[in-house]
Amino acid sequence: MFQVYKHYTFFSLRLMCENSKRERVKNEDVDFNIILFKDFIITVHDKEWSSIPDILGFLNLLCTVSQSVMTPDWVLFSCFIEMSQDAKYLMDLIEPEIDNIRVESKSIEMSDIMRRNFDMELKVYTISRFIKPKMKILRQFKVKCAKRLNKIVMRLLCDILEDFRELSYDLYQFNHILERSQDTFLAIVTSDQSREANEMSRVMKRISEIALVFLPVQAIGGFFGMNVQVPYQMDIYPTEMYFWIIVGICLLTGLALYTLRNKILRSGL
């Protein structure tokens, strides 16, 4: 939030706390309020911000080395430059992680890769949500409060705005890459499942063909079991001819069914 009043300007911003850096972008809001007067500045934050020592070091360096006069403008600039550095730090963690996901996708379960890819999309969204309000405030500040600040500080704040724009564009590219990667991983999973289904279909086809041949044989053999009298069983001239006749009929029946099946498949029926 950004409000301009007659004697002061009020900023209300969200920061990344120390835990967010260590844990690589944790969704945690840290309120940081700035009240900018002509001669002094007031900052209030409800949680620890690790960049406070850096801000104090920058201001001390500004006063001792460059012999500049300490003004509220420089304090405001140091706060925004540290926010920019926080965003860049988080951005530097994203690209190696994306490369790791790409490399490990060849050796790790695809479900784990997709989960990590989704986590990265969430991190990119979090950083984007951190950057956009700062860009909006700097644009409004440039229009409404340019006369209240030192010209050098105003120019430096415009440079920070450009840095935020570049970071926002990089985040858009990262988000596009992650979305395409997620689609690719889903396509790979679908392809693997289709390949497994096709392999299962081929196996079932072979089993069906075997069953098609042996099922008639098994049915006839079961019908003429030990408890059923076989034709010519009581013939006074024992011979194996009838046994082979029955076996031949079974084989011919199975072969005929198999041939009929192939003709039906070739005709597309």
C-alpha cells in the first residue's frame, strides 16, 4: 500500500523474512511499514528482517566514505535496494533447481519429479507476488512524489524499478518453462501408461489365442472323461484308432476356429 499525505508519505510492504531465505521461499508475510517525512523516517516491522544490518552498513558507508549527508531519502533507497537483493537471491536459487529437475527426471520416479516441479511453480508465484507490489509503489512514487526526493535518489529508485521489471520478466520465463515441463512430464506418464497397456494387450492376445486352440480340446476331452463311455470302447478288437480320431477332430476344430478368427480380424469385422 502507498499513500501520499501533505507532510509525509506512508508505505506498507511485504518482506521475505530470514526463514524464507533459508527454506527457499516460504509463504510467510512480514509487514514492513515506512513513514517518510522531510527530515526523518520511521520504519516498523513485526518480524526479524535479515537485511537490517546490510542497510545500516550501507548507510554508514555512505556517510563515512562518500561524505554524503544522511537524509530520509537514502534510508528509503537502502530499504528498496535490499528488497531487490532479496528477490535476486531467491531468483538465483530457481535456475539450478530447474536444471536439477531436468537432469533427475531421467532417474527418479516421475511422480516425485512432478511434485518438485509443482513446488517450483509455487516458489516462482511467491517471488512474483513479492515483486509486483514494489513495482506498483515505485511507479506511483515516481509520478506523485518525484519533487519530494533528491534527484539522485529518485533516479536510483527508477533503476530499482527497472531491476524489478527484469526480474518479473525472468519469473515469467521460468513459469513458462515449468508449465511446459509439467505438460511434458504428464505426456511422458501418459505415454508410459499407454505402452504398458499395449504390452498387456499383447500378452492377453497371446493367452486368448492359446485358449482358443485348447478350449475345444479341453471341452471334448472333458466330455469323454473316464466316467463317459467312449464310442467303440467295448469293441471286441481293441485298437487306438478311435482315440486318434477323437484327438484329430479336436485339433481340426481348434485350427478351424483359429483360422476363422484370423479371417474375421483381416476383414475388419
